[in-house]
Amino acid sequence: MQQLLSYDRDLFRLINSRWNNNFFDWLMPWLRNANVWFPLYIFLLVLVLVNFKTTGWIWLLFAAGTVICTDFVSSKLIKETIWRIRPCNDPDLASWIRVLVGYRPQNSSFTSSHAANHFGMAMFFFTTLIKRFEHWPKLFFLWAFGISYAQVYVGVHYPLDIFCGSLVGLGIGYLTGRSFNNKYALN
């Protein structure tokens, strides 16, 4: 386990303090901001409700349920059970870490709720929209990866936090997406 955590810290150091540039220093804090993605959420809401009427409302409830489940599992079950200090608060990293956000979250770093929530939504969107919109739903995984990578880049999560959070999200998103498709499906 110590070897895994050592690799995790080494990868964090590469992403946070070596693989950086001025453009990413601007982009990454912006990318992880939920308000930036609000237009995408509105677009999806309108797209689904206009095209699928009643089933669209049910889809919206499943999408919201996906986020509620991923956040509960990540924030309440895992973070309150497994404590890991965030890199931005770790005194052992203070001499070299770059923290690019204006605050330092005090809760556990493991798992990343951003990763769980966004990969959960990406998997739900992919699972429920792929038959109707072909290749476009694959872009949601790029969106989730970008937001998750930004969490490491700005200094608030380790890569392992992101990886495990993404697994939580992918699992829950798959289950809620399959449940929706089995009963309703967007045709």
C-alpha cells in the first residue's frame, strides 16, 4: 500500500508542479467550476425535454438520482470512512505544491466527489443517449476527465482519489443508466 501511495504522490507532483504552463494555470481552475458547466446542463435538459416529453422528465429524475447517489457514496460513505489529507493541506508538500484555488477544502481527499459525480453523469448520459445520438455521448467522458484532471492540477486531490472516484461514478452511472433504459429508454 505504501508503494502505491508513493507512486500516487509522484504522479501528483508531475501533474501539479511539473506539467504546468500559464494557459493551464488559467484553464484548470475555471474548468472545475460548476458554474462553467451550467449552460451544458441547461442544453441537455432542453434537448431531452423537447425531444422526449414525458420520458424526458423521467430521464431528468434518473440523471438527478445519479448525482445524488454518486455524491452520497463518495462524500458520505467513503470520505467519512477513509480519511486522507488533501495535498493542498499536507505539510510535507508545502515546499513545492501549487494550489490554484482560493480555498483549501478541509474534508477527506479520498475519493474525489467531483470525479464520482462527473463520471457518474458521463456514464449515465452515455448509456442513455448513445443509441439516439451515436458518437456524441462519448464526449462526456472527455468532459469528466478534464474536470477530474483539473482537481489534481489545482492541488486539491491526488490521482488515486480521482481514479477511485471515477470508478464509483462509472459504476453508479452504469447502473442508473441501465435501469432507465430497461424501463423507459429514449426512442
